[in-house]
Amino acid sequence: MPVAGLTATTIINQVMGRTEGRATNKGQFDPRFEFWTGIDEFCQEKHYWWRRKALSFQTQIGVQNYDLGLPSNSTAAGCSNPDCVEIEELFVVNALPVNWPYMVHPNFNASQQIASIYGGQSVQGMIPKNGYFFTPGSFQQLTLSAPPDAVYTVAGTYYAVPMVNDFGTDVIPLIPRQLHWGLVYVLERRVYEFLYSQNDPRFVTANARYEQFKVSAARIKSFSQQFAQHMKTTRPGVSASGGRGYGGYSSGSGTGNPPY
């Protein structure tokens, strides 16, 4: 059973203690709101390796739009990835060779997106045959450049952000538990920014710790392997029992162990 990480309540209570509870006397300050919004801010600072996740869903014949945040068994087409913010790559797993390429990068520009949705025959030659993008004005709605003519399995990778909207939640999603220690700095800097200003030495110090934490969070962990090595000598081993020279080789003076 995996070891659980820290909880939101534990971190919030610790930060309130570190800052002498000064923010708790301010009616406008909600530490749980600041904690969860601070986590979203932190996650979107970089393409951290632990933000990269996979998704998959089944296309529906003639359906061009898919809400990535909806459950896959809902009435609308979706794929149950509410933390999806930025798609890295999508491809069709079971595409027929004659329909290749089905691996397409999201490289539509603004005019191509509009043309793909509303374009007529006069502009079809300017539109890529295969592509996808987030629908303008519809967060997390994926739009394919053309309605699928069959049921395909679409898979891909994306960068996630928790986007927790229930601030009473205690379990910290997405962020690896070995990085939970740095979430103290995520909240602490927001406390000092609220209480004082960005020029205050307390905020400057907390912000420096936060910046260093971002560097630590971006390091990709590597796992080493240890190999057993078999070693032997072609000469008899030197014994350590019985005093110098016991069962071993003589030194330069004629007695005792060798000088190496």
C-alpha cells in the first residue's frame, strides 16, 4: 500500500503557524482558497514531468466535438479528464493504413480553426485534412477538423492541472508526495503577498524559496541499478588472522604482509 502524502489541512495549518496566524485575522483572506489556487499557479509554471498524463476515448460517428472533462459514459461525448489543460499529442490507435496519417499535432492557427468549423468549399483546400484543437471559447472541448466516419480509439498525452473547485478537499492530487514539502512555500508566499507587499523582505525570502522549489520540482527522477561484481585474485588471499605474515606473503623485509 503506497504511503500517503501530506494533506491540505496539514500544510495550511503549518503555514498559518509559520506566519504567526496573521492572515487568520483578516476576514478577506481564505487560506484554503489561496492554497488551491496557489497549486494551480505552481503547476502551470513549467511543463513538469509529473504533469504529463495520458488520455483515451472512443470517437462517435459524425460527432466532431468532445468534452474532455465529462465522464466517458455521459450523454455527451467525453473522456473523463477534468484536469486536462494542454494537449501535447493525439493519435488514432486503430486507424487503417489507407487513412494514414492519423497522428496530427495541434498546429492549426486561428484562421484555420475558424475555417475548419465554418469554412465552405472555397476554403477546403486551405484546411489540413486531419487536425484538432480546443474550441475557441469552450474550455476543454476538443474539436476534430472533420467528423469521424467510424468509431476510432483516440489516445494521447496532455499536461494536467488539478483545478480543484471543492476547497474542502484534503487529498492533494497530481503533485507527487515527495514534493509536498514545497507546497508550504507555495502558500507562504501568497500569505506574505496579501499581508504586506512584494517589496517586503518576508515576501522576497518566501518567493526565493518558492523559486528554488520550482527548480527542484522540475528535476526528472532517475533510478539507478546496482550490479553485482565478482572479484577474485590469481594469488592466494591475505589472511587477517594470526598477526602479520600469518598465511600471507612476506613484505619487502621478508616478513609480514605485502606493503600494498
